Amino acid sequence: MSDGIQYIGKFLIIAGITAVAIGGLFLLAGKIPWIGRLPGDIIIQKKNFTFYFPLATGILLSLLLTFILWILRRK
């Protein structure tokens, strides 16, 4: 029974740290000028319509997170 409780405790700690990290990224995103404005990001603006698809930003962030997780798992 205590193994299940420890598993839940570890999960909640990791989930909390992840939520804090994502919140910090949202706070810092407005202060980094190139986030969302890379050459591969798609922006279509019409009179009453704006479509924004951050393709290059998404790929860059995915590569960065993959590299960080690869480094952490290697240990």
C-alpha cells in the first residue's frame, strides 16, 4: 500500500515542478522577442481574420526539449 502512496507523491511533485516551469516559460515568453517571430512561422492577416501558426518556433522548442530530456535520461 505504501508503494502506491509513494508513487502518487512522486507524481504530484513532478507535476508541480512541471507546472511551475511551464508557468515560468509563459511569463518569460513576452520578454524574448524572437519567440513566435521566426522565419518559418506562418501568419496570414486579412480584414477581419488573423491566422497564426508558429511552425518554426514549435520545431525549435521541440528540438530543445528533446535535447534536454536526452541529457537528463543519459545519466
